[in-house]
Amino acid sequence: MSAAPKAGAGPGAPEILAVREDHSNNAVRRDLAAPCSSDILSVYIEGGPAYRLGRSSYRFAAPAAILIPAGMLDDDRQEGKVNGIIVFFRGRGLLRPGPGLAGRKVGVSLGAEQTAVPCLKELSHADAARLAGCIADIGAVREGAVAGRMLQAGLLLRAVAEYCRAEPRGGGEGVHRGAARLRELIDELAYEDLSMDEIYSRVDMSAAHLEALFGSAYGVTPVAYRRELRLRRARELLISSQKNVGEVARAAGFADPLYFSRVFRRAFGVTPSSLIRSYSSRRATLGSS
């Protein structure tokens, strides 16, 4: 993926340096030209089994996401198959090292509000795909100068927020088992031709109770959560496959292509057919170069 503009951003605003896809195999070592100079947010749909950060070693099963503030990266070494996407940026106070590398925490600040999250999270495939989509959206910005940098900064904040709120694999503390189970089912069945009532029926609780628990745990309704999963998958298919709009709609779980086109445009500001044309022309240009 091409690098984003490197022009300076306003005081306190994150500055995007580059967004790139990472597709490698086996022992991968990425040494930056200027070590420790940039903040990093990355997500690996396939990755591992090992990752090294400074003197700390992590072992994980894919998928995983990593959040590293500038000054914390000594050496980025991954082992195993790598398939992910990375954004390099200057956080300008957004991120800071936690209480030592041994703590394996990153501080996230916005104004006077602060929180701490793990440097590395093992994620569900749905959370990993959503985070990868956020990073891809940053790299896809084509507006120039100030407007483009403002849009990228906003998208970066959203991506960091997605990282912070993503539940570690297996569910997090304080999440009701019913909400966690419903989320697992939606992740598994998001693209199937099933009604939400059919999914609810697989959990031994009433639909109203499940919806209340889910909203409290994840800040979104089950219907909206599934729709977001479907839209993200549709976007990936529109960009990477040769399917037409109707085929993409069905593959992403939408029975009605017209409804799909409406909600897709509402979510991404572009129609599915326009996105197909845009990426088809780019592929043709790259193929002829």
C-alpha cells in the first residue's frame, strides 16, 4: 500500500507517515530506518507464533494486533506466516510507554483522559478484520493537504479506539457470558442467511435480555454489529475479488442488493459499483506499468 503524505500536521494531531500491507513468510525482521521514531498500530489476520518487542517475547495464535508508542520499539521480529496491515504515525502524545516493557502496557491519552491497554492482543477474526479495515481506510484517503490529514487523523483515532475496546480472544472480564456467547455466534454466522431470532435461539436467554446485555458489554446492538461485519467483508470483496455487486452482497450476507448498496453508501460514502470501478482501474494501471 502506498505511503500517505508526510507533510506536517497541526499541533497535537497525529501525523500519518505510511500505511502498508505486510505479507511475508517465516522469520521476518523489520528494522526501521530510524528505530524508535514512529508509533505503530498493526493487525495480523495471520501471524505468529512469536513476536519480539525489546527484551519481551510474546507467543500468540493468530489473529493478533500490536500497539507500540514511539521510543518503545527496539526490534520488530516476527516468526511464522505474516499477513497483516500496519500504520506508522507520530502520535503527538496519543500513545506513551506503559510502566516499563515488563508491564507490557501502552498508555493511551486524549486530553485529560488516560487509559492503559496491552501492547499485544489476541483477537477474534471479526475484531481483527474490523481493525484491519480501519487501517486500510487511512491508507485509502486521497484528499489532499489539510483536509486529507484531518480525515486520516480522525480515522487513526477510530482505529486506536477499536484496538482499545476489542475484547481479547476468549472474552474479557466483566462481560456477561450470554453477551460473549452471542458475539461468538454472530462472528461465526454473520454471513449466513439467518435471522437474528434464529441466532438468539442458540443462547438460552430471551432476545430482549440478550440485546440489553450485548449493548451494555459492547456499546452496539447485535444487529448493528452484524451489519458492520457484513459491510467490512463486502468492502474487502469489492476491492480484491472479481465479483459483481450482487455476488458480493450475497457473499456478505445481504439478500437484497439494492438494500446492500444503500447501507454500503451510507457507511462508506461511496457506492459498491463505484468502488469496483475505482479498484479495477487501479489494477489495470498497475498491470500495464
